[in-house]
Amino acid sequence: MAKEATRQAIIQKGAKLIHSRGFVNTGIQEIITAAGVPKGSFYFYFKNKDDFGAGVIDHFSDLVISWFEKYSEDHTLPPLARLERFFDDSNHFYEKIGFTCGCPIGNLSQEMSDLSEPMRNKLSDAYGRIRLIMKNCITEAKEQGAVSSKEDADELAVFVLNGWEGALIDMKVSKSIRPLVIFKKVLFEKILTA
Amino acid sequence: MAKEATRQAIIQKGAKLIHSRGFVNTGIQEIITAAGVPKGSFYFYFKNKDDFGAGVIDHFSDLVISWFEKYSEDHTLPPLARLERFFDDSNHFYEKIGFTCGCPIGNLSQEMSDLSEPMRNKLSDAYGRIRLIMKNCITEAKEQGAVSSKEDADELAVFVLNGWEGALIDMKVSKSIRPLVIFKKVLFEKILTA
């Protein structure tokens, strides 16, 4: 494998472990083993575990954004219907995996923001990128009159994204879809309305 | 020190470390050292780290609830004003500690729900206890006409608590009060209204 391909293989296998077990809880040796690369080669690809963490955040961030954009860019639907579909399919996904894992960006933000400044900066950028997609949908909904023109789309995007992240933690702890169902219900009945 | 007092000292010192660094990231040796008890005595007080974790969750749960009840039981104020004051003082607290740590119950729920079933059960109970205080305030607000009588107080409590937990993660990652300010603004303008 070329250097970049091996680096990506380590990131992908590591990301999978980290999503289900956490960053601190995932050892370099386990990552190397999962990626099937020779023992000791980790530091050939990464300066340290934080540098690897930054790569993992880029990977997660690209995944979440490409998933979200699949819905947000579907212009055959009005903007709020796109968001609704995104949340429905996301709920379905979490149901399928037994209400485990949660959002990798939210998880790492909770776990690593106070422990690694380089990782926190990367996570903050990822939040910004996800929020922007949300904001653009809400802005479009405002232009079409589905959300009141008086609303601040950026503030609503902050509130909605954070409400979702919080609902995903409750989902993990309750092992139930209820927090996600309530999130969606209140969101479309009380927040994103004309 | 009597056995129970030593156990409590270990839990309190451990809880402090865990709140700022995470559960997996805090070693038993560090906890024992911080508590000033002899090396190797941890397993005299706890069956294993999960058993210690359950004690830490009880400790955090009692702390969060007694803090919250200080506001929710202040009947000199109307129920929504009590909630508003709780969030204001909580924001002030997080500002003072540099937007670090976050909610210990939310943090452990994110970190440990998929890793320890005994800890998940304890955390789920803690969520239930905190939610009940929130629900009682909202029910009282409904009775006084400050929140529409059509609303489901239990569902709103789920939504509000989760929105707050999500805002606290954004606070940690952005190192800013903005997500907490936006949470409070949207909460009292769009969710908890007549």
C-alpha cells in the first residue's frame, strides 16, 4: 500500500473502534492490529495519538457532512422536509445499531475538548461545517416562508444541532428511540415553524 | 477514618478527576493518591472500577439534583423564573471555570453507556431524577398558564434537558458561552411559552 492509503486504512479502522469505545479507551496497538499494518508503524504515519485524532476527526467530519448533504441538497423537497427526512433516516440508523455509538463528532467533543487543544480546534471546525448546512436549510425555509423571517438562522442552527446532540446522548443512556422522537416532534412543532 | 468515610473520600476525589478528565482516562492509582489512602486499598472499598463508577454517579447525581432543587423549590418565584435563574447561574458557573468540564451526568452517559451496563443503569436513573424536577416545574407553569395546557410536560422536560446537555458540549468545544445563551433564548421564546 502507498503511504497515504495505509494512513487512511489506519484512520478508518481506528475511527470504527473509537466510535464505539471512545478515543482514550482505544489503544494504538489495537488500531494497528485492526488495520493489519506492522507493529510499530503507527509513528511512521502519525506524530502522536493527537495527530492521529485530528485525522480521525477529519474522517468523521467528512462522513457526517456527506451524509447530511445527501438530504440537504435534495432540491426536489422543500428545506424542512429535507431536514425531517435526515432526522428520520438518522433515527432509523440508530435503531438498527441498537441505540449505540451516537454522533462521533459530539462524542469526541465531549471527551476530548478539555484534553487536546489540536483535537478541540478540529472538532470546533467540524461543528461549524455541520452547523452551516443546517443554517443554509433554515435560511432557505425562511425565504420560502416555512420559518418566520424574523428568526436568526444561525442561532436556530446552533440550537437545533445541540438539541440533536443532546438527544443522541439520552438515546445512548436510555437505549431508546424516545428522546429522538421527542426531539423531532418539538423541533417541527415549536422551533422550525412560520 | 471509618470505612464509609474513606469510601466517600475516594469517591469525592475520584469524581473531581473524572469530571475534568473522563472516566477511562482516570486511573485507580491517581484516585487513591488524590484521596490520600494507602496504595492497594481501592479494592477494599470497591469490587471493581465499575462499582466505583456507580458510586461516583450517585455522588454526581446527588450534587446536580441538590443544586437544581435549590432553584426549583424556591416558591417565592414563578416556575419559569426559577428555571431561568437556574440556567443563568449555571452559565455563570461554567464561565468561571473557563467553559470546561460540562455536566458530569451527560459526560458519563456519553462515555460509559456502551461500555458498562451497571453504570448505564445508574446514569439512566440520574437522567430520570433530573428530568422529574424539570417536569414538575413545567407542570406548575402549565397550571399557572405560563406554558400552554396542551403541552406534555414530560416530553418538554426530555427536550429541554437534552437541549441543555447538547449546549454544554458545544460550550466545551467552542470554549464560549454562546451556545448556552442561545439555548436559554430559544427555550424561553419558543418552547416554554403560553
